[in-house]
Amino acid sequence: MSGIQDRHMVIKAVLMACWQRPHREPLVLHSDRGTQFTSGDYQRFLADHHILSSMSAVGHCADNAAAEGFFGMIKRERIHRQRYLTLADARADVFDYIERFHNPRMQRRIDVRDQAFTALTQLSAKTG
């Protein structure tokens, strides 16, 4: 969390996400075309960490719908229901929400979809 969203804050956030990844395969990170994401420092950081930068075309704001949905949900479910005395309190509460509530909820949704897909791909009768 920071008062301003500059390239340094964004690089620090992506680095924290990199530390959380169990695997080190290359990945794609999508963002909008803000100056913090188009900066040379940020692009070099991504390349150094085997992260492919993806950006939507100008005027295609729907590409960020998932992120906007998440931020709307966290504000609705947590932030607007709390009164934080310090930035550290806010940071700890948002971390708690993401790690102990949001991420497990998303994992459960993925697991249910995986089970449904597996059921659809199973043979309905033995062939021989």
C-alpha cells in the first residue's frame, strides 16, 4: 500500500507476488497502460523475472474487469466496513482478507470447476 501508485510501488507489489509463487515458470501479467506499467524500470523488472507484459489496447477498459471486480468486492466486503487508525492496520487487514478469505474462496471455486470438468470428460460406459 502506498499513497501514490508509481513504478516503485508497482515493482514492489509484483516482487511480493513473485515470492508467493511456488513455481518459476514464465507467466503473463496484464495491466493497463498507466505510466507506471509502461516505464522502462518496470518492463526491465518483468523481463528479469521471466514475466511477459500484456497491455490492453487504448480504449479497451473491459480487459481489467476481473481486477476491477476484485477491488469493488474488497471495498464492499471489508474496507468500507472498517475504520483504520493507521496505514499498518489497513495493510494488515487487507492482507488478512486476501490470504485468509478471498484466495481460499477462489481456490474452492476453481476446485469445483475442475471437478465438473473431470466429470464431463469421464467415459459414461466402459468400452471394450
